[in-house]
Amino acid sequence: MILPKKAGFHWDRDLDRAPFVANNIYQDVMSSNIEPLARAMAERICRSHQMTESEIQGWVDRHWEIAAAMLESGAMDERGEWQPGQDWRRGLEAYRERLAAKHEIR
């Protein structure tokens, strides 16, 4: 498998980290694919809670990754509805993992 070159990664020096870097590259791709869904989901949540239009974009910018984690974990659906039988703590753990991966590689 050929991995795209990631800034700060040197194959000769960081080969032991290769699986982590590969996973993080896939995480980046997954994030880019889920971001539009998560942003739309966050907007729906804002509107359902009657947030003013002027506040929505800022709230979405700050919280879309939480929505993405809730969606990825199955805790919420694409409409922003809690799923029966799902534990919100799984979504919180997915968000923690997402943040850890994001900050680990940079």
C-alpha cells in the first residue's frame, strides 16, 4: 500500500509509526466525507431548538465534530435524533478518539 506523504512524517525515521499514520490518513478521509453530513445534522439540531439564524453557523463550526462522532458511533441518526437503545457515552468516546487522533499527528 502506498500512503500519501504527510507533513512531518519520514519513512526512514518513523516507520514504527506507519500503522498509526495510515489510520490517521484514513481518519482524515473519513472526516472529509462525514463533515457535510455532520454539519447538516448540527444545523437541524440548532433549528429544532429554535436557535437564531445568526447563531447557527458559529455553533455548527464549533460542534460539527461532535455531531460526526455521534453519527459514526450510531448514537444519533442523520436527522440528529437519538437512536433507541444506543448509549450517548459511545458517541462521547468516539469524539474523544477523534480529537486525540487529530491532535496526535499535528
